[in-house]
Amino acid sequence: MTDDKQTIALGLRRRDPDVLDQLIEQYQQRLYRYLLFLTGNPALAEDFFQETWVRILERGEQYNAKSKFESWLFAIARNLVIDASRRKKFASLEDFADPETQQPFEPPDLHATSALQLLLSRENQQAVQISLLRIPAYYREVLVLRFHEELGLEEIAAVLAAPISTVKSRLYRGLAALKSVLTEGAA
Amino acid sequence: MNEDLHQRAQRLLAESLVEGIAASDQAWLGQHLRGCADCAREAAATQEALQALRGVPVTVPRDLVARTQLRVRLRAQEAGESSRSGMLLWVITAASWLLGVLSAPLVWRGFAWFGGHFGVPRLALEMGFVLWWTVPALVAAAAVLYQRGVAQGFAGQRSQRDSKAPH
């Protein structure tokens, strides 16, 4: 594992396109899923996917091989999403939630039937899965990192640049929110 | 059954998923769930919720990987070219400085001969000598600044283009 990290770090320092090609291939599913859960929008997730790898190329020398590569990858992707949300006048992921209604932020093209909803509706569990979009982005994010990516609490804290106590509290609230929307969806 | 026991079971259920619990707590929770239908239902609901989360089908769009790989390769190529031209500039600057140092005594002799032959004041000779040294460095610095300005201009244009791009 350490050797893998060292190889990746070396390849990134050299800006080796073959190493980057391999990483893009290897982490495509995980990164895209994280971005999709974070943004709730496939088009945005695609844009951020590409931007993330360009950023990895440009800042590759900053990866020190001490932490897992995926933690660093997700942190970079997350920062890009936050930067973009700031440019659009959202101060942070917390502000993805509408302050008036406390409903999760939905990009304009999600007001009708979103592409993600369409994508999900093709599956049998459509009602359950669409209801996941009602969970605020900052809960969806920790839930996917913990239960999909199976990152540890410290690793999630590194991705979020937040204390472990914040990660725990978001996970507890996220789990409660998940159960709540699924119960409502089933009702 | 005591209400506190149910609360403890709920707390341990959540804790076991988020941060893990001790083996003794795990054993207690298992025993409680076997005897309490409500808490067992709650535990099952939590597991179903997590299964639903894990079961969300996510398919990476076709050719996204190929498009990203191409974009990254082009960017790497662009960065490589910029780095090579920067390196060339530094090599030229260093060579120019070295030649300046090595040729300084000869140049000063030339200046002295010129001054003696045409009767130029010593102060003018010294200023000329200083300029002989500083002008190449100033030209090199101007070239570096110009190159950075051009690069930032391109980056700015690209960032504006990106922000205008439809999502």
C-alpha cells in the first residue's frame, strides 16, 4: 500500500501522463459517485470530475504519500465544488440548503425532473433513491464517504478539513435524515 | 422494559455504524435486539436505509474517462512547453551573466581606452560600464515579466470561459 502511494506520488511529481491515465481509470467510479452525491447534478459532476484531474496534474507535487490517495483526491474535488459554489454566492456547503425553508439546495435544472432523477427512476428502487436527494448535501457527502467509500473518521475529517467531532455529528444526523426520508418515501 | 434501555440501544445502534462499539456493548445490543421488537425494527430500518444508499446506481458517463484523459494530457503538454521555455530563459540569463563576469576586465579596458582616446569624463565611463552590466539583466527581467503576464492573461481568459460555460 505504501509502495502504491509512493509510486503515485512519484508519478504525480513527474506529471507522468501514463500514471494520471491509470489513476483516472482506477478512481473514475468513486470520484464520479462522490461528486454526484455532493452536487446532486450529473452535468456538474462531470465538469468537476474533469476539473479535479486537471487540478491533480497541476498540484501533484503536493501529494506527500502520507495519507491515502483517495482522501487527497476527494479533498481536491470538494474544494473545487466549494470554490465554484462561492463564485455563485454560496458561502459553503452548508449554504447549499435554502436558509428560508431549510430544504436542500437543488440546482435550477432539478426543479422539474432532473437528469439524476431520470437516471435513478430507471431502477426498481426509484422512490427510495430519489428521496436520497432530499438529504442536505453536507450529510449526503459524509454518508457516501463513510458507507460507500468506507473511509475512516479521520480520513473523512481530512477530506472535509473539519474536526472529527463535526464528522461524527454529521454522520449521526445524516443517518437520522436518511432513515427519515426513506420512511417518508415509503409512506 | 426500561425506556433508558431503548435509548441506550438506539445510541449504540448509531454508534456501531459511525464509530464502532466495544465487544461488551455489541453483546448487550444483540441481546436487547433479540428481546425487543421495536428496537429490532429500528435496526432493520437502519440497515435498509444503508442498503438503499449503497444501492444507488451510479454509472460513469460513457467517454468521460477518455475525455478527461485527453484534457489532462493536453494540459500536461501545455505545462511542459511552458516549463521548457522558462528553463531556456533561465539558461540564457545565466550564460549572459557568466559571460558578463568573464568579460568584465576586457570591457573595462575597452572603456578606459575609449575614454582616453576621446576624452570622455571618468564618471560617464563608470556609468556606461554599470549600464553594460545592468541592461542585459533588465532585458531578461522584462522578458520574464512579459512571459508571466501573457501566461496569466491566458489563465484569466480560460477561467472566464470556464465560468461562462453552460453546465
